[in-house]
Amino acid sequence: MAIIKSNKLIETSYKLNSREQFFVLYLISKISQHDTNFKEYTMHYSDIEKIINFDGKRRIANKSEVFALMDKLNSETIMYEKGNIVGKSVWLQHMEHNTETDEFTFSLSEKLRDYLVQLKEHFTKYNISNIVYLNSSAIRLYEVLKRHQFKGECELTVDKIKFYLGIENRYSKFYEFKRWVLIPSQREIEKYTDIRFEYKPAKKQGKKIISLRFTIHENEPHFKSETLQLLSKIDPKAGEALKKNKLSATLSVGSDTSLTPSLSRALDFLAAKGVNKAFIKDHIFKHPKVNYEPLRGYEDIYFNMLWKFFSDKTNAEKPAGAFVSWWKKGTLTEDGLHARMMEYVINRKKNMTEKERKLRDDERSGANHHKDITISEVNLGHSFNLNQFNIERFKADYPDTYQKILKKINQNYESTFKSLNQEFNPNKYRKAIEDKVYHDCLEWYTAMKQSV
């Protein structure tokens, strides 16, 4: 996935964090040099999340962070210089958010077109794999040095470097700039990219260092991403709206044909909690304890209870990220905890109806891969019927929980609209809020009943 940028666009200044830069560079990598105009993209928030989290390392934990990212790209200016002219632009020419479907429609600013399409000369090309793991300053410094790689060296003033990195007003002392920017960037660029560099003072004014001379070499990175291929599979189609996932009374099984129905349901459950799907399939589902034979066909129950255990033990602001961290550390696969989860699964299996046990046994053997199971037929292994769930009864039986859920959803809506500089009218979105409240109450009620 090649990124091709005019050298003039590289020699600009903007303040984006590594996550925001990565998304912009991903979009640029999708531009063909045969294009004459920018395409318009329509992307569901979950697809933007997938791009950022493609390898489980760059984490966007929730919907509001996606909204904030898009808002930043629609408002953060790029400052450029053309001789005596100083200009400003933004990354996104326009952005629309469909609050009902959670889709974004946007295109890159026309001001950037001459810097990104049909470039014949004075451009820099590199593969997106080189910037995947770099911090924001290292990404920009990599681009600047890559632009001069053909010469093998370049001289840049300290002020100009700060301008490119968008940190003009920071690190007034050179030793601070060296400690917090140059040294970390040098280490990251050598570790993760196809170049490495050394630098030394070129010009001084008294004791003050005015400029640096960089020597740039080809490099074999110490670390290569083995999951970058996952990113190439994410290819949002320009201008094509993606369907919104709606709450229904069925559990779709076999939605991922590479997984058993129980694993597919477990995948959907964890993904709904914000855990990256690639990490789930490549790390969680490949763990020996998850491939434990007595667990096959009941993985959805296992992970439902494992999440409940985890959520009771953590106060993390970003539960999905904490879940991944706990998994990597082995906290969630510890022998004692696994035994407790398996004991629960076995007890649940004993309490299932014969029909449900047979259905799950058929799933284990590969039968009924494309059957839809209604909630009335399968209720995740418990004897209560979710079709009997009544929101008014729930409000009466669990008033504190209901108010907590309602308050949280209203706060989420308010923060979302605030991040987009839009006014939130609760009456206008009352139906959507009611549906979301119903869904979250049902989810809480389901988990509570399953733990009985």
C-alpha cells in the first residue's frame, strides 16, 4: 500500500496525533495516480475503527473517539509555505454524519488535489508499513527524511523541523528537543522503517544550535508487522453507504464462515464490547484454552461469563483495551479462572433443553451453519425466555439500573454531538434513544439472568 505525496505537502505543518495521521495516510494510500479528482467516501464508524485498530495495537475504544477523530480532520489546519505566501487548508473538504446510521460521508480537501494525484515529479513514495508503529513526530520526521533520501543527506534548521512536526512553540531548549523528539524518533525509525539516520550540528549562533545535518541510510527494520496484510483487506468503497446493524430478535449464526456458529456469536459479542476483531480471531480464538475440546460449541457462553468476570474486576475507562491487555498478560487465561469458567459452562449445559443441546452439538459437527436461531428457540443456554422481557417491568424492578443506563446513553449522545459542534435535541432522537435504552437494558438483564 503505497503512499505518494508531493514534496510540497511533506513540507507543511500540522498537529495530528499518530492515530489521526495513520487514518489520513491510509486514505492517501487508496488514491490512484490515474485519478483526476478525489473520491467521496461513505464509511460506517465501525469501519473507521477497524482501520485504526487493524492489528489490535492502535486502539480506538468507542464510538465517541471515532467521532472526535473525524471532527479533528475536518477542523485541524495544514499550514504550508509557497515562497512569500503562507496558506492554510484542512484535510477534509466536507463531512456529514448521519446520526441514525452512524455513517460519515466525506472527501479530502480540493486544496490538496495537486499534491496527491497525477504527480509527475517532485514527489515522495513509501509503503504505509513504515509508519504503522511510529509516534506522531516520528511519522513526520520519517516523511521529511524520506523526501531527501535520494541525496543521502540534508541540512535542516531546528525551527524548520519544528514547523514540519507542528511543535513550533515547544522545546525551547535544544537538549529538550533532542531528548523528547530526536532521540525517540531516531530509535523508532530505525526499528520500524526502511531508513535510519544520524545527525550532528551544522550551524551555530554562539552556543545555540541553528541547524542540523542529517545523514540518511537504507535500513532493514528490526521489526516487521506480520498483520499488515489485514489492513489491505479493509477496502471501503467510495460513495457506497454501508448498512447499519440493527437490533433484531434473531442471533445470526455462521456470519463468519471461517468460524463455528458458537465462535461467531462469541466474536460478535466481544466485538460489540469494542475488542478488535482481528485480535479476537488471531490471538484469543487461537489460544489453547479456547480450543479445549469440552468448550467447543459453547464458546459464546464462556466469553459472556468471562467478560462479566472481567467487568466486575476493572474500572478502566476503556474496557476493550484493558481486556486485550489482560489477555496478553495471561490474567484471563490463568488455570484457576479457566476452570471456574468451564465449570459454569458445564452447569449451563446441564440446564439446557434437549433441543438446544442437540442444536449446539449439530453446530459442533458443522451442521446448520446457515440457520438463524430465534431467541425463543435458543436463549444462550438458560431457561428464561427473552421474548418475555418487558421494559416497563424492568423499570419497576430495577429502577437504579434503568436510570444509570438512560443517563449514560444521553451523555453519549450529548458528547457525540458536542464533538461534531452540533446541537443535541433529545426530542428529535427520542425513538433512537429509547431503542438503545431497551437494547442495553435487555443486555444487562440477559447477563444478570445468565449468572444466576
